[in-house]
Amino acid sequence: MTARIIDGKALAAVVREEVAEGVAALVAGGVPAPELAVILIGEDPASRVYVSNKVRQTEAVGMRSRRYLLGSDATERSLLELIEELNRDLAVNGILVQFPLPPHMDIARVVTAIRPDKDVDGFNPLNVGRIAAGMEGALVPCTPLGVMRLIKSVHQDIAGLGALVVGASNVVGRPMARLLLQELCTVSIAHIRTTDLERRCREADILVVATGVPGLIRGRFVKPGATVIDVGITRVASASGVDKLVGDVAFDEALEVAGAITPVPGGVGPMTIACLLANTLSAARMEAARRKAVEAETAV
Ligand code: GUN
């Protein structure tokens, strides 16, 4: 059996189109175009590329963007002050601080400082808690949100399916598991100390892998017909001398066993930024609804 290859690039284009239509509808209703503020600390070349892509794609769907570039020696206090200023700025709907942070900054303090209703990364503890409790109104981390869309492009209903998430990070693994649970999958999380990974993977109808270990998941780990989502993306030198991007799944092997599989690149990656745009639109819609409610109250 050769698996269906899930086209993340095409699905991301659909999401961007939906966002562009949503933005146009907001603006037609008299609401300013949503605005995303992106903060980058330091000179990490990969982060610079990600931030440029985020800004470019934000503007392409009709939203506004701001970019703040802080030196790698910027203090945590100066970052927190900037976040506070953006929290108060009525024109800003979304705030994103690009990771990784320099080692002298505390991730927990930074994500907690971002107003939950502008937290388009979904990392503020209030949003984390809302997702964990299955509450409405959460902004959901972009990569897991994109993965759910990819899974739903294959399955109409995933209730009752067995799902294994390999990797327990706060950015992907943990929120991913909570979203799958919300859809009534039977969910497990594997991590660095998990024993017998191969057997556990082989039991999963849905296998989501986010470890950053290239080729960790071999074809024999995959349950026949399973849906395999590869979040990993690692740059490796190839024999030709040109670097290539590889995932956590041995793609050619898994392709022969899985029912559906995401490629790397062109799978999860394009969906992450598309979902950031969707989150920024969601934040702007929620803000517009709040303002409308306040206006209606004060008009009485
Ligand atoms: N760096 C890598 N992935 C992410 C992400 O999803 N959000 C942020 N803010 N930084 C990242």
C-alpha cells in the first residue's frame, strides 16, 4: 500500500484564503484590519527567516504587521516593557515573541506577560489552561492547530481512534495531545524516557511526531493504514553538498505502510504560519465582539 501524501502547502493556501475573506468581512463592517506585532530577539538566521515569512504572509491576507528587532543583549525587562506597551495598544490584535529566546530570558515570564486575548501563539498559561479544560475562547498554538486541520483533511471523525503524540513539548506535543483528546481520541504521549516506542507507535491510528530527531520513526513502527503527521524539520547536509530538510519519520519507509502521511517539507510547516494568521483574525474578531458588547451596554 502506498500512502496518500497530505499536501500541507495546498491546505495552507485554503486557510490563507479563508483568513483573507474573514479580514475583508471585518474591514467591510468598519473594523480596522487586524494587526500582528512580531518580536525577534537576537540574530538567529532561521528565526529571522521565520519572522520575515510571518510578516510577509500577514500582509498578503490584508492584515497589518509590525516587526520589532531587539539585540541579543536586550534585557528581559526591556522585552517585558515592550510587551506591556503592545498589550495596551488598541491597534494591536496579536503579539508573537519568536523563540528560541536568549538564555538570559525566562520563557515562563515572557509568555505570561502577553495578554491572553492577544496571545496568538497560545502559550500564555490562561490559554494553556482553557485548552486543557476544553473551554471556549482559547487561542490555540499554531502548529497543533495546523496539525488538526491536516488530520481532518483525511478523517471526518476521529472520535475513538487511538492517537500517539511523540514529543511532550509545550509548543507542540502537550497542546497536540489536548486537542486530540478534545476530539475524543484515546491519546498517549511518548517522550524521551518512553520505553518500547516501536510497539506503542504501531498501536496508533494517528501518529503525530514532534521530536526533532531525524528518521526516529521507521516504517516498521507504523500501523498499516495509520495517518502519520511529521512535525520534525531538521536541516542536514546531503551527499550532493546541498543541505536538505528532513523530518522525524523515515518517509520512504513509512509511505509504504501508512494510509496518509505528511511530507517534509510541504506538510506541517506551511500550516503553522497559516494558522498564526487564523489566530490573529480570531483575536481581532473576539476584540471586535467585546467592543460591540461594551458599546451596546453604554448605549442603554
Ligand atoms: N519558534 C519555533 N516555533 C515557534 C512558534 O510556534 N512560535 C514562536 N513564537 N516561536 C517559534
